[in-house]
Amino acid sequence: MASRSAMLTFYRETNTEPIICNIARQFNVVTNICQANTSDDRGCLIAELTGDDEDIDAALTWATSKGVRVEMVTE
């Protein structure tokens, strides 16, 4: 199993479905929210994603297609 950290930014205009929940259900990726911050127009969180590399890649690609900005966090 792989583990990677990513910063996910959600915008009010695209916040129409439960992205984190769907990542777990559809892609079998465990998401540990390490830090989160919200404002009136957006939300941002840093999450550790654990699962198979292919599943993590697919989950992040899907999240991007839903309007979520994804940036990988390097330690």
C-alpha cells in the first residue's frame, strides 16, 4: 500500500457532492484529514491518502474532474 499527501482545494461553485466520501467508496482509498481551513468562497485541506498507487491516482484524477484543485505535498 502507498501513502501520499495532497492539498485539496474546494471552491463554492464546485462543491456539490461529497468528494472525500466518494474517494473512499469509489476508489478504496483511505483519507486521513491532517489539516483543514475554510473561508466564505473555498475550503482547503491537507489529506494523507492510503491505498494502491493506481487507486490514489484515479481518485485524484476524478477529484480534479469535479473541480477540486489537487496539489501533491512533499515532505
